[in-house]
Amino acid sequence: MATPDRLEIANIRKCYPGVIANDDVSLRVGAGEIHAVLGENGAGKSTLMKIIFGAVKPDAGTVRWNGEPVSIDNPQDARKLGIAMVFQHFSLFDTLTVAENIALGLPADIDRADLIRQILLTGEKYGLELEPHRHVHTLSVGQRQRVEIVRALLTHPQLLILDEPTSVLTPQAVEKLFVTLRLLAAEGCSILYISHKLDEIRALCHSATVMRGGKVTGHCDPRQETSAGLSRMMIGGELARQPRGGNGNEESAAQFVAEARPRLHIDALSLPKAHIFATELRDIQCSVHAGEIVGIAGVSGNGQQELLAALSGEDRRAKPGMVRLMQEPVADLGPNARRRLGLGLVPEERLGRGAVPGISLAANMLLSHQGKPFVEHGIIDFKYTRNAAADIIARFKVKAGGALALAKSLSGGNLQKFIVGREIARRPKVFVVAQPTWGVDVGAAAQIHGEILALREQGCAVLVISEELDELFDICDRLHVIANGRLSPSVDIAHASREQVGLWMSGLWPQEEAAHA
């Protein structure tokens, strides 16, 4: 007798007001199979995964688990069956510690000391190191994702659902995670894998289901497909390509660099830890000129969060001259004063920092557009604000129910497009963006990259903080690496290699290499 599939879903349908999220969706996942689910942002992938995990109730359709029909009414039912999920938007309590958050997904009688030991061992084994006693509100986005992954692994699942699991890992850590996932699959654990990194899917997954507009548009073996072929299946056409590492106007960019002093200059920026778990910044030196894109690579938790806070005005402890914007010392100025000098900024955390979840997209415009014509004499022009939000929705192809849709109703990628569009609409002189395409599909990523390159062409100085090496190599002119709160010298992208950057992520760059020789 044939072994039944680990999971079989048939004819799943889920509707929201004005949107059909899943329309007659069916797929099968065998025991020990690594199965990818591909699709653009808003294609219905996340809704489908939430249905499987019991977080969303379908309007129609059936679910079979190990050959038996089941009703998964809530995540607790899913966990009892052996289903674990790592969400793209995290489900963590900020005021609890790492260990306390992980304990919430495990049996209530687990011994706390044993749990801490398991967290440390699991983190060491899989390259997902964590500090069990650290409070979640002090963690970067990447560190929070590690908490989610470790919590899932500690349940010893039969089916593991991973939504963008490698977006915060170095190439070396990705390879280590893949070894772990292949080992889990060999032991019989099934894996549902959502990622926009098509090369990863081709390297890791045994099969793939492709979704577009809430429907299944195809099934394939990704190992037999090219990345371009998978992309065409996802978006229904050819992907617009941007020139590698430039905007096609190198002469113009060089002219901006030659003619102007740096628009953003960080000079010997050193800051002690803001709290016990923070990263100390030490002698950060960096300049960004008009018409160039400078990237900062690094493993999550090495000072990116602290550097961004110093640049945004959230952390104003630095001496004024340590951060200069348009030649003006700004380290002691708040965010609004920096915006008035021409700063546009996209934080790494979409919900909570980049956008307020419970208010409309139009209202979210006011987070960074607080002067004329949005607000005049303290009075908000609501019509203008709604129209401006609608323009961004149209320009950036944001899938949303209009300008009055709540921010939390958007998929992660669509919210990211809106936030990037909101800042670009300010026509900044200096644009600082963290994780610009985290969790964004290939089509949306190409569009965001195109907009960033267009800013550079217009003479904007752009600083990109990202853990996606491919992204940095695609759009940057120069590259730094941040490690342990220190910044490497810059290297021209034409002379950099992924192997070199991976080595620098450990904190060893030329002067350190010489010192250790």
C-alpha cells in the first residue's frame, strides 16, 4: 500500500471583502518532501499557509493529514498534529525574553533551564545563535526571525512551514540551514518553503506550486527550471532587468561625485550601548556623495539597528559633528529636522516603525509628510493626502483596497512598496533604506531597485543597509561591511567578491588580516 501524502489540501477558497485570496487551491506534500510555494506578493501564499496552520479558517475546501481528513481550527490544533510555522510577520511579544517567547509555543510543563540549554544547542547547531535572557524589543528584525525559526525547530515538527527563512542569513549560514533542512527531510519531516530567492528554491526544493492572483497556475520540479523560467511562471511575463551595479549613466554619476562634497558624512561615530543587549558602535567612517549608491552588508545584529537609529534621529546621543547631512551637523537633531534638510528614510521594520498597522495608508503618509501641502497652519488636507497615497499605490503597483485600506491589511511586500514609495515621493536629497526588498517578490524587487537607481540618476545620495548580498552587488557603486559595531573600508563593487564580503562579515578586513598574519 502506498504511503499517504503528509498533507493534501483540495479546493481551498478564502474571500475577504473585495478580495479572493485563495481560489480553488489544491496541493500535495509528501513525507520528507521540500515543497516550494511561489508567487508575487499578494498571490495568496501567506493566506494559504495560515489556513494550513489554523490561523485562518477557509470558506471552502478540505484538508487531509497523513491520509486522514482533519479540521485545523487554530494553531494549537496544528501544533498537536505536528505542524510548525515561521511567519514572515513575527508573532512575538516585545516585552518578553527570547526564552519566554519560545516557551509559549511549547508544552507548559517544560523545564526552564532545559529550555535555555535547548535554545543554545539548537542555535549553535543551525547557526541561529540567540541570547535566551534578552528581551525581544531589543532585537533586530533578523534576530527576531532567528527566534521564530528556533521555536519551530524545538517542536520537532512533521511539517515545517518557512516563510522567507533566509532573508537575514549570510551565504554561509544559508548553506548550513540547507544542510539542516535536507537532514530534516531525510528524517521524514516535510517542508513547505516560501521564498523569493529563486536560486535557493532551485537548489533546495523537490517540487513547487506556483500561484498568481489567488489561483494555482502550475506545478513543476524547480530543479529542472531556470530562475528566469520560474520568474515567468510567477509574474506571467518577462521581468524588467536593471543594469548591474549602475544606472546606465556612469559619466553622470561620476560628475556628481566629483562636483560635490558628501551629502551624508559619518565621522568617527562611536556610541556606547543604549541597553545591555545593544551593539556598541566604534569609529564608524562613511561618506555618500550625490549620484552614488553605497551599500552596507553584514549579519543581522552587528550594529545595523544602532547605526540606522543614529542616522534617523531616533538616537541623538552622538556629538553633532559625527553625522553631517548636506554639510550640516545633525547628530543632535530629531527626525523632522533631518527631513527638512532632505533626508528620506525607510526603516527595516515595516509594521511599527515604517507604518502604523491600524490606520489607513493615507494617514500613514503623514508619518513623513508633515509640511505643505499635506499640512498647512496645523490643518491636514485630507483630500490631498488621500490622492497622494492613491498616486503611490498606482505608481508602485501596490495591491491594496485603496488609500483608505489599513496598513495591516497589506501583504508584507505590498506594504514595503508603499513605504518606499512614500519616501521617494518626498524627492529626498539623501535616501537611507534598510532591507529595501526583504520578503518582496522578484517583480516588486526589480521595481524598487529601479526606483533607487533612478534616485541616483537624479543626483540623490543613497545608503542601502541590507543583508541580501545579491541586492547590494546589483545596485551599489561601493560597499562596506559592518561587523561587531565596526565598519570596514569601502570597496568598489567592481573589485568586490561574495567570498571577500563573506570573510569580512566575521570582522576580518585588510588591517585585521595583517594583524593576525
